[in-house]
Amino acid sequence: MKVGKHSIIEMHELVFHKENEAEVVIGRTETNTFILLPAIGHETIELIQRGLTIGETEHNLYQKYIEPFDVSAFVEELIEDHKLVYRLDGNIVNSRVQIQEHFTWLHAKTGRFFFNPISYFMYFAILLSAAGIVFLHPAYIPSYKDFLLTPSTPLNITFSLAAAWFLLFLHEFAHLISARSLGVNCRIGLGHRLIFPVAETDMSGIVVVPRNQRYSAFIAGMCWDIVFLSAGVWLEWLHDLQMIVMNENVLYTIRLINCNLTALILFQFLFFMKTDLYYVFTNYFRCPNLLEHTFLYFKCRFNSNPQLTEQWDEVSVMEKKIIYGFAWFYMVGGLVTVTIWILVQLPNLYRFISASIAQMSKMPLLSWSFAAGILLIGLCLLPSAVLTWSWIKSIRSRFMKNGLKGGEQIEKNYNQTR
């Protein structure tokens, strides 16, 4: 359907958040679709929501700014790219959808119970106490040897993978209940960070929460990781003091969990991969598209395309200064990470699977040992399968996004949409 001067637009139920004096975040919570518009874009939507036609909206804007605006192109962008328009001239163009979120039975007060000033004080106290124990007894520092629960390699891998994914779920669950306490719809899913398969919480609606309140949702996962790790250190210490008694299997399991938690916490500091600390960093310095703009910077360095140069010119001076440093961090971090993956992880995986297949070739086809070998290989390949699936999904999403038309007009008339 074509947008004309006499068209009447009915928007979906939208939420608004004033990001700063010049920009407003607008979006749909049920689809987690949010865009950043200059104030005039927000003003245009408000006029449309009052029932004005496209022509009347353009007339009002012209009277105020003495400058013509192509509202039709702006509305087409809202319809096709962002799905913010519900009806055009009485006809449905983007249907309403049911809110997609997980654990809907959890109330906001659950998040407020676990994440509030008092709980943060307790988390910090627990961390300090555990850090004191580790300082006095460095033997409690997790080691790679803690992955070896049993003499059986298959059992070690099974336990390690089970513990890793369970702890990942708890980490993401903390994000979810913290964001839910802020009124944000959330879903837990799978994705990737560079070459790592990860669990992730979609809390896109956090952009309509006041900036200084977002940190709770960003650091919630790390808070629980630290608390569980500190509790593990305490349990080991109390066991050595013979104040509590644990058998070897329980003690080994605690050490395995501590090792996984340490790796999970350290991973967050690789924030060139959009980890939790990346969002803390970008929220504090007000550069939500830091990684995307860093890629734009790389493109401009090796491509003299005028369109890319124009987009780079729209990046703020302060963010450009951050990008110049972050670009080196990204390049070095990415290079080291990919190098270790290629030279260490992939060869080890190949050697292990080859050895497993060689052993299985000597076993009866219908034996439990052969079935256990198949299961073990499947568990080892599971992270790679998740990574491949996430890569394909990301490439398809990027291809569809790049295939959309009409984006240049809104940037021309309304500065920039993110």
C-alpha cells in the first residue's frame, strides 16, 4: 500500500524514553524493536498519533521549522523496516504480536529482592571475605586440573559441559530477573561472541530505562558468578578447617564449579566481544553502538566510499576518541583469541575426536562402550554446532537487514536512526 498525503496512520502501542536533549528512544516492547530518533522524529510521531494526515503533519512541521520534511518516506521506513505502524488508512500493515518472554510467572519484586543496595553490599562483603581467604591460601585459586573429577575422560567432559551450561543458565537467569524488576521483557537464548557459543538474554527494552538504572541488569550475572565462586572458596576453607565434612566427590564438584565460574568471570573482561562489561562501558560513556561504529571506522580506513565517510562524520567527537583506542583493543584481542582457537582448541578437538573414533573402531557396534563414544563425540561437537547455527542465523539476519530499502531517506531528513 502506498503512503499518500491524505493517509492516516495508526501506530502500535509505543514506549518513549528521552535519551538526551536531542534524541528520543522509541519502540515496541512486544517485539523488542527500538530506534533512536532525533527530537523532530519523535515530534512527527506525536503529530501522527493525534490523528493528523501525512499532509497535515508536513504542514505543521513546515510552519514550525520553515523547512520541508518528507514525512511519507519517514512513515514508509517505520512501516517496512521497524514495524512500528499498525494500520495505514484503516488497513493492517503490521499485525500485533504476543509478547515473547520467558519465565513470565516471575514478578518484578523477585528481581528487586536479589538486586538492591542491601544485596549489593552483601555480595561485595562476600567477595571481600573470599578474596581474603584466597590471599592467605593461594591453593584455593582454581586451576585447570580442577576439571579432572574422575580418571574417566568421558565422565570428566560430561561433567564439565553440564556444569558450564548450568552456570551459564544461572548467569543469564540473573540478568533476566534483574531486567524484569525494571519492567523489561526478556528471553534467554543461544548466540555467539566471535568464536564462542554463548547463552544470552535479550533485554533490548533496557533502552527505555533511565541510563543510571541499567547497570543492575548489566552486572547481575557477574554478581551471581562472584557470589557462587566465593561460596565455593568458603566451603573449601571450612572443609580444610574440619568445620564441615565433605566427601571427595562433593569437593571435586565444588572445585570444578569454581573453575568454570572463574573462566566465566574472566570472559566478561574480553568486552571487545560484547560481554556484560561492554554494555557497562558503553552505557557509561554513552556510545551504545561502539562496536558497530568501530567496524565503520575500519571500513573508512580501507574504503573511500563517500556514503561511509558521511556516516562516520555523524559519529560524535567523544565517541571517535573512544573508538581510536577501542579499535586497537578489538584488533589485538580478536587476533589473539582467534589464534589460540586455531592453534590450540581446534587441534585438541581434532586429536580427541580422532582418538575416540580409533578406540570406537575396536568396539562392538552394539556395545555400551560404542554408544558412550558416540555420546561423548556429540557432546564435544555440541558447542561447535551451536556456534555454526548462530553464525548462520547472524549472517541471514544481516543479509535481510542489508536488503531492506528506504533507510537513506530517514537518515537524510531525520539525521540518524539507530
